[in-house]
Amino acid sequence: MKKMKYSAALEELEQIVQDVENAETAVDELAEKVKRASELIQLCNDILKKTDKEVNDILKSMDEKGEKSD
């Protein structure tokens, strides 16, 4: 899967959900849509985990700098 931004993945996922809920997806395409949705969910989870780690690292670094200046 090419590099995709969280917002684009979420938008595509929302469209898939809407298509399935509105019965706009043919039965033949359903498995493909579900597979793609699964990939998008994993991508979003990975992005959220990475962002959480980065934010925590930044906060930890700020705390350490604050302790050094005391």
C-alpha cells in the first residue's frame, strides 16, 4: 500500500462504510470492500500508534529539559 495520510484513509473508509450501509455495493464487490476496509483500519491504527509514540517522546523530552533547567 502506498503512503497514505490518515485523513485520506479515514475518508475512504467512511465511503466504504456508506456504500455498504446503503447497499450500493454489489455482492461480488463486498469481499473486496471489506478487505480494503481492513487494510485502511490497520493503516489508521499504525498512524495513530506512531503519532502517540512521537507525542509521548516529545513530552518526555520536554520534561527532561525542564528538570535540567531547575
